[in-house]
Amino acid sequence: IRYIMLNEAPERDRTAAQGMVTISTGVGQLVSGALVGAVAASHGGGVDGYTLSYLFVAGAAAVLVVLSLGLQSRQDEMANAMQTA
């Protein structure tokens, strides 16, 4: 995420982009940790609750993998960088 954000942001906005990524990452970690704990606790904790939590996380990871397939290839990214430089 940092690599993409820094390469896509104009040079004058890179500091703000880096800060935004850092804040978003921290918030995402806090929210996801609370969400996994809530899912596990709401299904009785123990093995059953954590199994459902892991399945939930696996589903989210699968969605992210599918979304990542829409990213530019490295070659396209380098070609765009050369055009804007």
C-alpha cells in the first residue's frame, strides 16, 4: 500500500500520503482486532468462535486478493512513471 500510494501521489503530497497510510493502517489493525474478537466472543469463544473468526478473516483476504488483480502491472506502472517524469 505504501509503495502504491507514494508512487501515485504527486511529490508535494507524498508526506501527507505517507501519514494517511500510517493512520489508516493503525485504525485498520485496531478495528480488525476488535472485530475478530467480537465474532469469536459472539459465538461462544473457544474453538467454534475462533473458527468462525478465522473463516471471516479468510473471506476478507480472498476479497482483497480478487481486488488486487485489478492493480496495474509493474510494466504499466513503470511506463506511466516514465511518461510523467
